[in-house]
Amino acid sequence: MQSLSTVSQSVQQKRKEKWTESQRCDHTDVMSQQKNTDEAVTDHKVMEGEARGKKNVMEPSVTNYAQGKESFYFAGHDISIRESMDTYGALIWPGAIALCEFLENNQQQVNLMDKAVLEIGAGTGLLSIVASLLGAMVTATDLPDILSNLTFNLQRNTKGRSCYTPQVARLTWGQDLERDFPHPSHQYDYVLAADVVYPHDCLEELLETMRHFCRPGSRTTLLWANKVRFQSDLRFAESFMSSFHTSMLTELPQQEIRIYKATAKE
């Protein structure tokens, strides 16, 4: 039989081993969390730098840049967009311009005339404006604080020009989808998304929203344009491609932009 002293030493040793293992696990968790935090901070700095540098980066279809304003020419019309530096959603990003150019130049492949089109994360509204000028029945959606500027840009650039008056609706990804956009009364031929993957904590909700509108039996086609900047872009692309039948419509290597077409898996 072991003595009380021996038992006590054994218990203490086991406690020490458990404490050491616990400390090791805690340290690993802290390091992992710190890595994720550092990655998020770096990603935000990249986005902020890209936003500040917009004045010096002229896209092919941009005809003028002034403080808070960009001008474009699409679908036979001059388009004037009011921007704001206050939020990512109030700026025009390269993916939106690339998808506008694709839609204008490939109207036989993607015919928007008389089609019901929903844009998620519409931001300044440039993509919705171009879709509307190409004949689509557009609903542009975004967060509540974006809607005022979005509505302003849509009205300014489509009034008297479009066959259908574009609509604006509030949509927070992953929230109240069945209540605010019930199926099948809210069914669309196309769902558009451009540069919606950036440093934010709603990627799962974004994918859920895409699945809600592009569901089996819906016959909805999803067009997603994205500039690849971060690891999160690649991770989301993997989840996106596993969730839908996908194909890459075009790739712009110099701009690191990819445009995908997706339909629901039946």
C-alpha cells in the first residue's frame, strides 16, 4: 500500500501535468486568436489604403474623379455616382466596374432585358444602374445606412432613361430573409454581387443569403464579381463553389478580378 506522502506527491504531479497542458492549450488559443486579429487588422489597412488611393487609380470606364464623385459611361449614358469615404459601402470598387463592363459587352450571353434582377450589397448603386439601363427590373439592396445615397444615385441616373423604375430595399445578410423576401413571391432571374467579400464578420451570412435567393428549383442565376485581396477571398470562394454549380465567366489577371456564374445544386 502506498503511503499518504507518496499518494500526495502523485496527485500533485498529475495536477502539475494537467495545469501545464492547460497552459499550453490556452497559449495555443491565444496565439491563434492573435493571428486572426493581426490578419483582420492587416486586411482593414489594405482596404483603407485602396480607398484612399482611388483618386489615383483610373479604371477604363471612369471619365472623371472629383471629391466624392465618379463619372462613367455605360449602356449609352453618362452616369454620375456620389460617393462617401465614411463606409466601404459608399465607395465604388473594381469588381462592380468589371461586372458592369461584362454585362454591357456580353448582352447575348447575359440578357437582362425584362428580367427580374436583385443586387445584394449594392453600395453606391453603379451595378444596379447599369442593369436597369440594360432593361432589367432591378431591386437594389443594402444596409439601412447605405440606402439614402443608393436611392439618390439610382434616381439621378435612371429617371427617364430606364424601362422600369429600380426599387431599393433594406437587406441585412442572413437576417429575416423569409420574412422580408419570402419564396416564391420574391424570385429573381439574376442575383448580382460585386466585391461583397472584404474584411467583415458576415461571410457565413452572405453565403446563406446567396443560397436563399439561388435555391433549388428557383432557376436563378447568380453573378459574383470579386477582386482577390485576402485569404478570406479564397476561403469564401471555396465555400461558394461547393454550395453551387459554378463556372468562371471571365478573369482579369492584372486586376486580380474573377467573375463567377452560379446556379443552385438540385
